[in-house]
Amino acid sequence: MNRYEIEGSYPIRGRIRASGNKNAALPCIAAALLTDEPVVLRNIPDIEDVHVMLEVLSQLGATVEKLPGHGEWRITTHDITSSEVPLELARKIRASILLAGPLLARTGRVQLPPPGGDVIGRRRLDTHFLALSALGAQVEIDGVFNLTANKLVGVEIFLDEASVTATENAIMAAVLAEGRTVIQNAASEPHVQDLCRMLNSMGAKITGIGSNILTISGVSRLHGSEYKIGSDFMEVGSFIGLAAVTRGDLIIEDATPANLKMTRLAFAKLGIHWERDGEDIRVPSGQALRVVPDMGGMIPKIDDAPWPGFPPDLTSIITVVATQVEGTVLIHEKMFDARMFFVDKLIAMGARIVLCDPHRAVVSGPSRLSGSEMTSPDVRAGMAMVIAAICAEGTSTIHNVYQIERGYENLVGRLRRLGARISGDQE
């Protein structure tokens, strides 16, 4: 298990380039299973979840090659020798569930252990199997998930929730299904859009990209392609928060401001803004860091929602940011039932937070945080702890940073170049 040692109270300054979107990279890697021709993916982040996903494909029979360019990989799945996802790898990442759709479409069967991933409460899988069943799959559950299909046939599907990964699984199964599939109540996040555009570059016929209704005309085969993954707007949001609470001055390159519209509105409620220069943004020093009340002087609320709402993965980040802002705000995490439990670590550091229930926290600031010893429960809460430690007084130790490095590329090196006093040690 790894740990970080962080000496706080040093501002973040400089330039940093946004990494590729983890949540786009993982389904796009899985989608390489849908063709026997080479697929080249660019801007893939160098993170643990990606390494595990690539290893899964290797064990299924794919040839995985690292190309000279940063974040460039070639995946060739000409010979798929197995449709059984290895247990020891599946339990490491939530994204192993994304192999169900493409393996079913490619081989007609898949054996999938329950996926691992973040500990942020129950994350139901029903929507995945309801969608795949509608397309013609038979699902049996006996400790593992066994799916088989003689033939997948297009159909109208109304998802019982706008699940990102269930939408992606349904898309990947439907592109090779016979006939026309319409997916209603589909997730429309930028990573879903990336997957759709990649599949279209491989010969798929998907329309409605970016909306909640996707229409897919099945094709008999897909060909190879080259595709560049978009920037990770969750990482961008994390760096925005870090720069603001350390009173730093940060330029984030390739930030894709078009994906930050609701994030901008949420941070504005805390008196935080940024400047746009093409695809780059600058978070300047001298931020107000003051809660902007709702009309009538009411306490404002920041709550998450499916796209284009405020991203649930940024609720942990903005909770920490709110501890350094003058005023009171309600953070309402509606989508996961255990994500807010990490705030007890912030309270131990001196944050003034009332955890109302598993979903709501009232934050009053600014709080004077002190260094502490913490353990990361998941990717985003772990990054929130890093932000808290960097703006705190004194030294903090964060354990289980494997969870953080599942989602943030070379975090220690990149933050040190920005002036953070952070080091990583092997326990």
C-alpha cells in the first residue's frame, strides 16, 4: 500500500495539461473487442485503472502495444481466446463490467465476476442486464454473471436509470445487433459521447450523440480506427479547486471549457471563477472565496445530477473547497449513498461540517485545517483529501493512495512541479 506525505500551506502555481478522460478511455478500450482489426487510441491516461483494463484484454487474447507517443496504445483483438474475465482483475476495477456488451456481441457469451472499484455505496448492475436481455441475451447469476446470446436483435430500450456504464454496454452490444436499436433515457456524459464517436469512426451508425435518445442501426462488422480521447473534466475540476483554495495561479491546458458549464456555475456559488483562452483556462489568484447567497439571502445548494448537471465525481472536491470559503453552503450528493462519509476526515482536520445524512452536508467556512493522518476510500475522496492536505497547516499522511492513482496520472510529479510539497512512499 502506498502513502503520500504532504506539507501544507504552499500555493499552487504554473501550468498543467489535463489528462485524457479515464471514464472515456475505459469503455473505448473495451470497444476494441468489437473488431478484429487494430485500434489505436490516443490521449489515454497513464493510470492504474487503464493498466488493469489493458491487462484484462491481454488475458482475453488481445495484443496490446504501447506506441511511442504519450498515451498512445494499439489494441488488436484478432484472436480472442477467452470470454471469461479473470476474477483477480475484475475485482480491481468497476470498469470490468464494460466488457459484458462487447464480448457478448463478439463471441456470443461472457463470464464476468462482480466488478470492484470505489467504495461509495451500492452501485446496482440491474440496468446493464435489463438492457442486454432486451437485446436478446440470457443472463444467469451464480456467484458470477454468465451471459449468452445466439443472436442480438435491435429493439427499443428505456433504461430504468440514466446509468453511464449501462448505456455504454447497451451501445456496444447494439452496434453489431441485427436491426435498429433505440436507447431512451440514455446517459449523455462526454465519455459516452467519446465512445459513440469512436464507434462511428469504426463504421458504427449511431445518431443522437449528446442527447438522451440514441438510435443505433446495427452493422455486420466494424473496422479498425484511430481515435483521440477527450480531456478529463473531473481532473480539471479538481485542479480548479486546488488552485483556488491554495490562493494559487494555475493555467490548465486542454481543459475543454465546453464541458465545464455546470462546474463553472457551481464554483461561482463559492466566489471562484476562471478565464478562458481557447481550450485552456486560467484560475487566477485573488479569488473572492465567498459564498454567493441565493435570492433573499438564502443558503445556496450545490447538488449533483446526471449530465449536464454537476458531476457527482466532483462533490467530494467541492466539499473541501467549501471549507475554505466564507459563508455556508449545502452540498447534496444524491447519486451515491456512501460518498459523503469521508467528511469525518475533514472534520478531524478542523472543518466545520454538519453531515445531515448520507447525502447532505452543511459546510461553513472558512475553516483552519490542520495536518492529519487519513486513508483514501475512493478516487475522488482521496483527491479531496490531497487538496485538504495541501491547503492545511502542517503535515498530513494519506494512506491507500492506490485508490487515488486509479484516476490521476503521475499526481505526485505533476503537483510537485506546481509547487506542492508532496512525496510518495512505499509502505
